[in-house]
Amino acid sequence: MFKRIPYLFLILFWLSNNAIATKADSLIELFNHSKNNITRVNLAVNISSLFISTEQYDLALKYANEAKNISESIHYKKGSAEAYFRLGNILREQEKFIESFNILLKSAKLSETIKYTQGIFEARINLGALFIRTHQYDEAESYYTQALSMTNEPKLQIEVHSKLGTIYVAKKNYRKALEELWKVEKLLKKTSNEIVSAQVYGNIGRIFSELNDFDNALKYFKKALDIAKKKKSKQLMVRAYSYLSKLYFNLYKSNLKKGDLNLATNQFKLAKSYLKKCNLLAIELGNMNGKCVIYYDFYELYKMEKNYKEALKYLELYTQLNDSLVKIENNKSTADLNQKYKSENKDKEIKLLNAEKEQKKNEIKAKTKNQKIIIFSSIVFFISITTISVFIFISYRQKQRLNLEKMEKEKIKAELRLLKDQIGPHLMFNYLNTIYFQIDQDKTLAKEIISKFAVLIRYQLYDCNADFVEIEKEKEYLKKFVEIQEIRKSERCKIEFKIGLKVKDFLIAPLLLIPLIENAFKYVTNDKDSENFVLISLTKENNELHLSVKNTMHIQQEKEDYGGIGLKNLENRLQLIYPNKHNLEVSKEKNIFIANLTINVG
């Protein structure tokens, strides 16, 4: 079901945007005329925040960079921290999550260096928001919990507890979600903000409804309705009536299954009654989006009652209104593009009109009134047709380009999912193969391998679902893998695994490094009369992560035979995730195979 912004909210949003635009213009004028660098940094930070609030990210980025450059030039660390914080927010909204994480982390560390408490708090809040966006809820919970320990201000505590509630709902831990919202409820009593209280009661009721605790759900929905009536807030009343209608509809379905027809009939009447009240208020508010949702709910209600005539009626109303809303949105988008086009060509049109006036003055002496009217009409007609044609062409090309970009992104995502799905079974097969051969040789060692194998599988099942993971988790995974190999290999094989101190605090695609290391152990020699070794080095310089793997191999082993599905999969993933940001080289020197992988993770 569509989630639309009510029409009344659109009007308020438009008015607020105009006020913000006026304020931004005033601050930009002050910024341009100010000679004090610290004042200019603070103004640039505020301008960037205003543009972030109106989703004008190009302008927000411009002034955030201004603040960063000025702050760095005068060594104003607080200004730099504020600028990094805004840049991180902008990158997050543009879905550049790795860049956002790195720069928000930079803001947090700089704030800690200068003991700027507000900066540390804001950085942690926004790191939490970033991990919510990427569905990494454990990391998000960690950052919000840290932020909560830093503040005693009720307003900020309300914000953090609400976010923790959102995280626990996403993790389907409804009990913890309720605990967080109850904390919000207690804090709201101190601030006497009844409007927010009504919203919190509604959310608590919805969680109880998910838990099938309909009595408590009803209790909190009625609390929300009481506040809405007291405040005479029609918007809150619409929401409360909608909640109650859905609740009684669920109770109706539940009791119908149990065979309690009398109770089910009463609950159906209540569901219909609240939905009618909701509809009347939506009509009174002129809320077309709300009416659209209500019509669909009526359709579901009557369909369940098997009153197909009424169900069909409301399905038709829903379809008509939904189509109308889509048309309104499309017309608005077209009007916005047309206005932008006209603004960009305003100067040209003024010059053209001036030229026409001058031409008309020269033609007055030689031509009649009718001839002038015909010429003028022809010019206007030509300009109109040209303008419309150009606009249609530009709109068509832009739509075509957006469709191509969307198709390309979806293709890449599908390919990445396929490649990642291939890695798990491939590695699991190799692990099980290792355990199988070890059981007959040494059962104690086999048990130890199985214990470590469980850690590896847990990582693959639970941590590798995200597109990117922290490098610390990937390092731990590689260490466990190498430990298993040390147990498996004989004392004739020398194994070294060195990790540089700088390999920390960044994200990387999961299971990206394991294929090279796994192949080294797969193909390493086990000769009695010659040296056998696997040497692994993982380092980081500037923004480049470097993995070097060397192993002895039989001279007759061809380079092309080395690796199998693992290396092919690795090459494909690198091309999709780090295009033009990686370099993979493999070579053979006598009986030593060498693999070098460099990735730009900055």
C-alpha cells in the first residue's frame, strides 16, 4: 500500500521551503561579505545544514566544502569537525555509504581530539543512522547506545530511544522496542509534549498489535485518540481512527476463525465505524492521499465480509483516486522541469523580445496593421512550437538516460548477489573436505578444526549478508582460516601471516580476500626434500589495501590451472565492486606462485 504525504502537508512543506530559501539567501549574503574566517566557517556550516534540510545536496556540498577548506587553512579543528559531519550526512543521503562512514569517523576522532562533546555525540548519532540505512542493526545499536551515554537532555534522549526502538523493531525484538518506547513515554511526561506523546502511543499500540496483544494495543490507541480529541488535532485523529479500524479488523478475522460469530460481527461494525470517521476527517482536511488509503481499507473490509458489491465500489474509487494522484505528481514534475527550462532561458527570451520590438518599429512605416499582426503571430507560433519541441526532446532523453542507469544498476546488483552466493557453498565444500580427511588421521585435531570451522560458518551466515563489513571482522575470519590450515598442514610447511597495524577502521566487501589465501594452501607443496611455505602479508598505505600471497608449487603445475572457481569469482567481484580501483597480478617464478592484490578502500 502506498505511503503518501498528505496534500495539506505539501502546502506546509512548500511554505516552509520558501522561508528556508529566504533565510539561506540572507546567510549567503553575510558569508560573501564577511572578512572573519571563523564567522565564514560558521555561516557556511549553517547554510549547508539548511540546504540538507531541503534536499539540495549539490548546494549543501558546496558550502560544506567551503567550511572544510577555510577551517583547514586556519587550523580551526572545531570547524573541520562540523564540516566533516555535514559532508558525511550528504554522502549518506547520496547513498555513498563507504565514503560517508570514513568521513563521519574522521569527524568523531577529530571531535574526541579537541574534546568537542557535541561533535562526538552528533557523529555517533549519524553513524548509527548510516548503519540503519545499510541494515547493519548491531553496529547502529552500538553507536546509538554510546550516544545515549553522553547526554542527559530529555529532548536528545527521546530522539535516541526512538531510534533504538526502530532498530529493535527491524530486528523483530518487539519486547526491547517496547522498553525503548516506554522510556520515551516517561521522558515526554517531563516535557509535556502531548502531540509527540500521541505519536508514541500509536507506535506502542502498533507493536502490541504485531505481538497479537490486542488488549494493550487497544489501550494505547485509545490514549492516542484521547490526546488527539483534547488537542482538536484532526491529523492525529485520522491516524488514531485508522489504527483502531485496523485493530478491530484483525480481531474480526481472528474471532471469525474461532467461530465466535457474534463477537466477530460486533468487531466488524466497530472497524467499519472507525474507518467511516477516518474517511469523513480525510475529506474535511482535503487529504486525497488519506482518502486513497481509506478506500483501499474499505475494499479489504467489504471483501472479507463477502459484500462484493461494496468491495467493487471502493476498489473502483481507490483505482480512480490513485490514478488521479499519480497524474498530479507527474504534472507537478513536468511543471517543475518546464519552469526550470524557462528560467535558464529567460535572458535569451528578453533579448529576443527586445529585438522583435525594434523590428516592429522599423516595419510600421512600410506595412499595414494586418501584416504586422500576421508576422507577429507567426513568430510567436514558431517560438512556442520550438520551445515545446525542445522541452519534449530533453524530457524524453532524460527519462531514457534514467531508465538505462536504473537497468544497469539492477544488473550489477543481480550479478553481485549471484557471485556472493557462489562463494559460500564453494568455501563450505573445501572446509568439509579438510575435516573429512583429518578425521581418520587425528580425531583430536579434527574436533579442533570443527570448532574453528563453526566460527567461520557463523561469519558467513550472519555477517556476510551486508554489502560491506568492517575490516576487523574480515581479519578475524582470515586468522581463523589460517589457524585451521596450520593444524592441517605438516611441520614441513612453513606458514606466516602478517597483518600491518594500519589495517583498521574501514569497510570492505565480505569474503573478498579469502580466495587467494585458500588457493595458496590448496596448491602448496608437501615435499620432504625441498622447502614448502605459504607467506601471507596484509598491509595498508594511505588508502590502498595490499594483500601479498606466496606459496611453493610443483614446477609442472600451470599458472592457468591455479585457482579454479575462487579466482574467477574474485576477478568478477572486483570488477563490479571496485571498478578502476583495484589491481590483481599473479605470476610464477620457478616453483613459487605469487599473487598480489591492491584495492583502493579510501
